[in-house]
Amino acid sequence: MKLKRIRLEGYRGFQKPFEVTPAYPLQVFTGENGSGKSTLLDAIFTAISWIPARILSPNGNGTRINSTADINIHSNSATLEITCEDTIGHEITWKLYRVKRGQYTKQNISSSFQELNAYATELRKQITETKGQCNLPIYSYYTVSRVGYSIPSRIRKHHTFSPTAIYEKENLFHTEFKLFYEWFRDMEALQNQKSREQHDATYVEPLLENVKKAIYTFIPDFSNLHFDWQSPQGLWVSKGRDNLRIEQLSDGEQVLLALVGDLARKLAIANPKRQNPLEGEGIILIDEIELHLHPSWQYVVLDKLLNTFPNCQFLITTHSPFVISAAPKDSVSYLKNFELQKIIGNYGSSLNNVAKLIMNVDDKPQEISILFKEFYKALDEDDYISAKEKLNILEQKLNANDPDLTSAQVSLALETPESSSV
């Protein structure tokens, strides 16, 4: 399943009709705070949530448009219309429509799910005929709240390995690390059981190994991820020469482990017939992908996502120039005041160019930028005394090796008349 198109109108800040055709397999949205990035992801997943709901039940409900919180203050109603493409190239369109509480509209408009219902009916039939042993697409939304990293003190729930389990609401929105933690424990218990039954101490559970492989791809320093059954029980990983409980990892390592582990877990559950479940299909939304990641990781995270999960479609938001510079050509769009602008030439751009030309941010603090502008203005007006004063201030504030400072010093030296007393 691929997202082909999303259209909004009257949804939160998107008062006017708004449409986007996301790039495949990656679409990156950037822009200032309050420009509509997270709102757009919320809208997309509100619409997408009806796919798993209708697969689980013919009358299942996804997330509805909230009649007060989700409708623009200047609008009487909100519309979300989405078009996806299934694995054989058929387009499926459905629409959510909601009137603001206490308002009335004469328009003959309503929510429409006919095409989605037909798709879900065929998929339910396939699930029934194969007794659940079929490959399914996954849908997941990783919000900024994913930074929470709770470890359950006691584990009471044992998880099902049925592919449709990934369509339960807790697997769509609540991407808590404890779900991965509990699944990993259950998979290791299953692996140990099969090892004893087959009298083979070297037996490994293929699904578990694929999930570990994904994690090691993202964090090469990790190895030997395992569940320790000795009290106190817990998940451990080797990092270099150290064997650490996951609670002892850095925030960035924990966030990346939770995201990649959860995504790999869902693909493993949803694809029982694939030799490599990481090649399963899905639509994945990630808000602020750079959270807690060191710049060196921000540079490579997109490439690793696309290579580790090659058949998933990713829609992400970011404030990071590192992420934007590493994003493939034609995959970045800039949101401003809830309007979209396509970005050209981002891939491989220097951080300064990304900051200035794409993110509209100076590469120096505002005070320094103003001093440089005043310096060159004075130089253009042959006001060498004022130019020298500005340069003296810059020399006090900047490192002596700053290239812009050196350029200013050379410019003043070349343009100052020999007879000048400055």
C-alpha cells in the first residue's frame, strides 16, 4: 500500500484547500514551528487509521475528525480525502467529513468509504482463507511522545503472533517501548522452547534474528541483544566490551532502539510468509526524526531506514539541516503558513546552504550577521572609520580563524586608501 495523495480543507490550521502528492519512498516535510508539519502528519494518519479498522471489522472505526478541536476556527466543517494504491496498482480513495458542533451546512457532503470497504473485504477474505498466514501491510505513527522509554516492572501480558495483531490500536498509535520489550521476551521464550524440543542449542528464531539484524544495522556498536531471565529480569545488549541493560543506554540510543525495534517487530508479525519480513510493505509516519540523535546519526538515519525497510513508505518531519542535506533529491517540501513549497537541490548541500536557502536561517547569530552587514555597508560607502569600528567589534567576538572575519579583514585592507588613518 502506498499513499498517493492527501487533500485537506478546514482541518485545524489548513483552512484553505490543501493537497500534497508525497514522494515515494520518502517524503520529508520541514518548516518553522507552527507551519503545519505535525498537523499534516496527524491528518494523514487520521485518514489512514481507517484501513486497519475496516480490515479488523466491516464496521470498524478509525480516528474521527473531532468536531471541535480539529475544525478550523474560521470553518464550519473539515474534510480529509486520501488516495492510496494497493499492491496491484489499483487506487483506493475515501473521505472523512465532519461539521463543527452546533453548526449546519447545506452542502450534500458526507464521509465515504465504499472503495476502502471493498479493499478491506478482499483482504479479510485472504486472511480467512490462509488462516492468518498471509503478508499484510503495516501502518504506524511515531509522534514526538516516542521519547518516553518505560520499562515494565512486571509483565503480565503475553502477546499474540497473529499478523492482524499489528492492526490493534495500541500498535498504531501507542508506540511504547514496552510493547517491543514484551514481544522480544516472548520471542526469546519461544526460541528457547523450540531449542529444547529440537535438542539444538544453536537454534535461532528467524523473526527474532531479523529484528536484531535491523537494530544492528542502525547501531553497529550493538551485538548480542538478549533477554536475561535471571532476577532482576531485563533486556541486555553488548556495546563494545560492555554488557549493558537497556536502561543504561543514552537517550539517543534508547530512542533509536525503540523506533527501529518497534518497526521491525511489526513487520515481523505482519509478514509470516516472507523470507525476510523487513521487506514487508507499510506506510510509516515519523514526527521530528532527529529527536535525541547526534548529528552524525542524523546524516545517515534516512539512508538506513530506506535500506533496512526497502518497501515501506516514510513520511517524516524535521528541523535538522543534517537530515535535509541527506534526503534524496525531490523528497523535501517546505511548509510555511500551511502552504507547501517544493525544495530543489537539497541533497548534498552544505549545512550553511540548507540553513540559509531552505530553512531561512542565518548561519551566524543575528548580532554577528548585523555587524557584518553594517561593516560591508560602510565599506561600500567608503566610510572606512565606521567599517574599522565594526571590524574591531567582530574581532573581539569571533575566533581569529573565522573565515568570514578573515575575508572582512582582507576586504578592508584592500579598499582602505594608503593615506587613510584608519
